Amino acid sequence: MGALMGFLREAKSELLRVNWPNRKEVIRYTLMVVGISLFVAIFLGTLDMAFGWLVENYLLQGV
């Protein structure tokens, strides 16, 4: 039980030393994550459509 209490005390002291982001930083980082996610989704969706079109028009032509 003593080891658990020691661990919890150390964890609390570490959390007090964390440099937490302020509201403006959280909003900015959230918007960056959403923007990058949208870009990657659009990019991969475009590649998927392009490769699908290539497969349908060139590889499945004679099937």
C-alpha cells in the first residue's frame, strides 16, 4: 500500500510541473489537427478515386 501511495504522490508532483497549454494554444493546436486531418482525408480520397478509375478503365478493360 505504501508503494501505491508513493507512486500517486510522485505522479501528482510530476503533473504539477507540466507546462499546460493555455486556451489559445489548445484552440490553435485543435484547428491544426482538424486541418491536417481534412487535408490527408482529401488527399487519400483523391488517390483512391484515381487508382479506382485506373483499375476500372485499364486493368478491367478485357474482363
